[in-house]
Amino acid sequence: MTEATRSTPTEVRTEEDVRESVTAIVTELAPNPEQIEGAGDSRLVEDLGFHSLALLELAFTLEDEFELPPIDETTARKIVTIDAVVEHVSGILRERGEMAS
């Protein structure tokens, strides 16, 4: 990723921006992207075929794209759908004031 595509700390994103970005990343990295139904309730492991290494790659990519802190194992185990990924990223951005209300 180039510096031009990385968000700056002062950039304010909308919920829709985050949803689109996260969904695009998940789709790009998913072993079975054709299983994404359009709704965010697609399950990462069962529907999209993510395995442990692919989940790590997804976590690292999201950390880089959104400048997130590393995710702990307890939180990671609760993130099982695309919607849960979006909510996790959105929650951190909201806490930092980088997401529009």
C-alpha cells in the first residue's frame, strides 16, 4: 500500500466507506469469494473458506489499511462474519474520532 492510499489520522470516514473497504478486502483475500452473498452475514470460515493463515493475513491487512492495533485472541474469536469485521473496525475508528456520526 502506498502512502497515498493510507488514511490519515484526520480523515473521517462514513459507515458506508468502512463497510465498502472492509468488504472489498475480505472479498480480495477470501479463499471462496464467490460465496459472498451481498449481505454481511457471510461467515468467514464456514462460507468463505478462511483458514488460520488466511485469517491472519486478513487481520494484518485490516491493521495496515485502517492503522488498527493488533487484535487479541479473545476478540478475534468473536469476529465470525463480515458484519462483525465491519463493526470491529468501525468501533475502533469511532473511538479515535475518525468516523462520521
